[in-house]
Amino acid sequence: MPEQILVTSGAQHAFTLVMALLCRPGDRVMVENPSYPNALEAMRRARLRTVSVPVTDTGWDIEIIESTLRQVVPQLAYLIADFQNPTGCLMPEHERVRLLRAAGRSGTWLVIDETLADLALDVPAPPPFASHATPSGPSQVITIGSMSKTHWAGLRIGWLRAPARLVTELAGQRVATDMGGSVLDQLLALALLARAGELVPPRLDQLREQRAALAAALTEHLPQWRWQLPPGGLSLWVDLGEPIASALAERALDYGVRIEGGTYFATDPGIFEQRLRIPYTTPADTLREAVRRMATALADGPSPSSAARRAHWVA
């Protein structure tokens, strides 16, 4: 219903509003490990205590999630159930139902990031997470989304769906910060959403082509690396086989390639040093050249330059 929707300046803005209203410094938040770096940074800046649950190449361990919710009773849980960033995993329907029930028993607010939900490349697009909740079940489910991944990163239009009472509170809180988003951008978003059936399929075809080009280039130039082809989303979560991701990312800069090591997706320092997230969001020729340059950088050895020479902003 309209009263359950709040339009925001992107999904990150939506998540920040939710945290500001529902959490206080010191509250526990359950989060996947690895997860989206900007969300993790927002939690740190809000002085929240993160409690991590693992996401592996095979997905979530729902028993660990249920146990964490039962024992820790976090105030909020942030999860990316659709083509998880960065692993690309898709949470099965039966695990979504169990997650809803477990969160209901612990009284935890679920924040489900659906920004990547429409980028289904090999499977049907999953239904909205909230559709698995029963009318008589818990209502503490918030879903957030955005136009940035499906259409254009510069279109800062997002939204959240939540119980109407909570949306009213969030709208009141927002007035104290930015009053509201750009009306022009919202009108553009409305026109794009109306043409989704026409615009999204070519975007998915393009991503499939680019994903195939990236996978082929990695197989050719870096056959020792391992990854699983995700059924959707925007990136590969690559296992390098040794803890060299940060050094390689710094070295790759000297070859004109900007890539992020796995530690930026970790809830705690030093984890996932053997991983790289490699997006397939650029043209196929660019991806092939980037992989060739990364292979050259790897062969040339670690960079002598300082690891502190650049800021790390991850999209």
C-alpha cells in the first residue's frame, strides 16, 4: 500500500534512516560476513555492535542464523537475500520462511536489501521477501531497494517498504535532515519503472555477456583462481588461493585497474584476504583487458607503494 512506502535518496539513505530510528549506540546488529562495505561502515559510524553470520560459496547456514537470533537477540538484522553482495548467492525460499519465523521469535527487525533482486541472470527474479510473511505473522520486516543497480548509479532514487506506522515515523525523522528527494529525479524514475519490461531485459542480456567475458578471461589468464558463477547480481567473488588480495589491488592500480580486496567486505579486519570482488559492469573488451593487466601485475609481484595512498569507496 502507498502508506507503506517511503521514497529515499538511494538504498543506503533508506538504511541510514532505519538505523537512526530503530537503533541506539551499542545495540547489536546481525549482519552477513562478507557484506556490503558501505552498510558496514554506516553501522560502525552509528556505533552499533555487529554480530556476523557467515555466507559461503554455498550460501547461508540458516541454523547459525536461527541460533544467533535466539542467543544474541539483535535489535536489527541486515541481509542481502537476492544475489548477495559480494558472493552472488540467492537465499532459497524455505530459508527465507525460517528467517522470518526466527526473527519474529526474537523480536528483531529484519532489513532486507533488495537492490539486486531484479538482476536475475539464470533464474526467475525472486518474489519480494516480505511476500513470505503471513498476515498473522510478525510485521517487523523492512525491505529497501534502489534504481542505481538496475538503471544508472547516478540516479539516486531508492525506497523502503515497512509497516505504515514506521513509515510515518521515518518520514517525520527525514524532515529534520533533507526534507525530501529531488522531484525531477522521481519523475524520471517513474517513467523508467513504467518501461521496466522494455528496459530491464536488454540490461540483463548485457550483464550476461559481460559476465561470460570476465569468466572466460579469468580462465585464460588466471586459471589458478577459483569462483562460482552467480545466478544474478553484478560481480564474481574470486578465491585467489593465497592471502594476496590487498597487495594485488594496490599493484593493479599501477596498471590502470582499480579493484577491491575481500577485506573491505569483511565485518572484522584481516578476513577474506584471499578474495577479490570483480564486477562485470563494464564492457566486455574492458573486462578482458583488465584481467590481462591483473595477471601482469600478479606476475610482477607486490607493489612497493603505500597501501594508504587511496581512499576506499565501494559501490
